[in-house]
Amino acid sequence: MTRYRKVFSAFHNIYRLVTTFGDIQNFATGICRLYRSAFRADKVVMVCKNISSAGFLKVRLENKSQYIKKGGLSVLGRIEKQILKQQKEIISNNRLIYPFVFTDVLGAIYIKRSSKIKSFDEIEKKWFLSLCEEVSMGLKVFYSFHEQQKIMVSYIKSLSRFLNQYVPTSYLHTKPMFKLIKAMGKIMKLSEAEIKSLEYASTLHDAGKIQVPSGLLKKDAPLTDEEYTLMTKHPRKGIELIKNLEILKPAIPIILHHHERYDGKGYPSKLKKDKIPLGSRILAILDTFDAMYFGRPYRKERPMHEIEQELKKQKGKQFDPKIVEAFLKILKRKSIRKYLKSSPSKLSVTGKHQ
Ligand SMILES: [Fe+2]
């Protein structure tokens, strides 16, 4: 009975692995573990197309060791090349091999029991074939999702370029900001997904300003009450523009609350302290830093020592003190200073390039 249960749960786990839409390495490792457990295999090898590059990914589980290799054709062994080329399963007593094909070849798997005494029986062979059909479809869905994600990312980039032309005051300098977001993510132990959402939010946080009159955006004097009220609507208007894009859903609360203040005097919800989403608390500091460091069309850039002082002054007022501390640590790093100084955005602002 146990083995029936293991195979049934394997089917269910494939579905879970597919719908998690994680990275391909975790997906392939998860699939290999699942086969090892369902078929009591001594060796499981899976090869598939790598998402981030044009090559392949190979995962091998053997006894207690796990081996992962990424690269071009050289990653593939003789059997894997043969199976991908012939696109035909090989079913023997102690070795089961299957090419994952769904319109085109997506990868292959083979499992092995080391001794002939432990041959796979007929039921296991049938299970293996059904499970492989399921994985083929799962892989196709997985790749399609990532393909769609690539399209969405290029859409976000175009949208951000358009925003930069229409609302230059809202523009964050993408490359240095992403560098800072990655460093902050590491120091604050954010997950890959949280870092990605923060990157998207930093790109589109002021998208709602597209509905604010441009005269108001360019105004460099204190705003009237009426103007201020109009301006405070831009986070909500921004999320209206992107709320139907699945990939951007985690970025919505970050964008909505990027003007909240740690002391509760911000907008739109006057949230205080930890009630403000962590991503918004980080983005608030990055947004201010970007404006001070790179300047804005109507505001001059400021030297680093002044920026540091200003950030310290706003600890517990505008900003979360812990995040300010983490950010100041990052700004102290020589590598970050050098990167910021040499960033094309900085050079073009100061006119030192060419
Ligand atoms: Fe904003």
C-alpha cells in the first residue's frame, strides 16, 4: 500500500511543483526527488532546457549525493544526447528512460536500480510512463509561464521608459537602484521573489503620476492643500494601472504604501512603523536617496555626506531606523560607492562623461 500512496502523492506533487513557478533548478531537483521516492531508485538523472540561458541543466541524485550542472551540450552525457535525439523511451528491467516531449523536446529523465534483483515490475513501468507524461505537460506549463514572464518584464521596461519621458520626476535610476535593492535584500534576508517585487515596484512606483497634471509635477514650491490632495492620489492611481498583471501583484502593496512615513504622517493610509509593508519602507529610502544622489530636473544633486546626514535625521520620522542603518552600512562599502560614482546616470547628471 505504501508504494501506491507514494506514486499517487507523486502525481499531486508534480502539480504542486509546476504551480509554484519557482526556478528551473528547484523544479528539476524536486522532480528527481519525487522519482527517487516513488520508484525507490538508486539513481535519478534529469536533463532539461535551462531557463536563464540557452543551454541545459542536469540534476543527478545518486545514493545520498546530489549533482547539478549547467551549460551547453557538454552537460549532456551519451545516453541523454541519444534519448533527446531519438525521442523514444527505453524500458528495461532496472533502467527506465523517458524523453519529455510536448510539441518539442523539453528534456529527459532516467532512473536506475543498481541490482537486477531489484528490477522494476510491470506496474511500476506503467506508472513511470504515466508520471512522465504528466511531467512533460508540467514542464511545458512551467516554460510557458517563464516565457510569459519574460514578455511581462519587457512590457514593464517599456512602460518605465514611457513613464520616464512623461514624468521625469518619478524616475529611479534602474541599474544603481537594482544594485542597492540586491544589497539591501541580502542584508535584510529577503527572498528572491521579494527582491524581484521590490525591483518591479521601484520601476513603477510612480506610474500613477501619469494622471497628475505635468505643471504640478514640475512645481518646485510648496504645494497648496488642494494640490497636495491631488498628489496623494498617485499611489492608488498607479495600482489601478497594473492591478490585472499577475506578475506585479506582490508589488502592489509596496507601490500603494511607498509614501507612508514611519511616524504615521504619510499617505495614503497613515500607516505606522511595522504596519507599513517592508518593501515600501525600503523603497521610501531608495526613492529619497535616488532623488538626492542623482538630482532631479528641478532639484540639484547633493553630496554623499549630506545625504547620510539627512537619512540619519529622518530615522524614526520618515524612515524605519533599522532600514536606515542597513542602508547606511551599504553606502559605506567601497564597492558600492565606486559603482554609484561610475554609474552612467551620475556621470550624465554631472556632465563629466564624453
Ligand atoms: Fe511617489
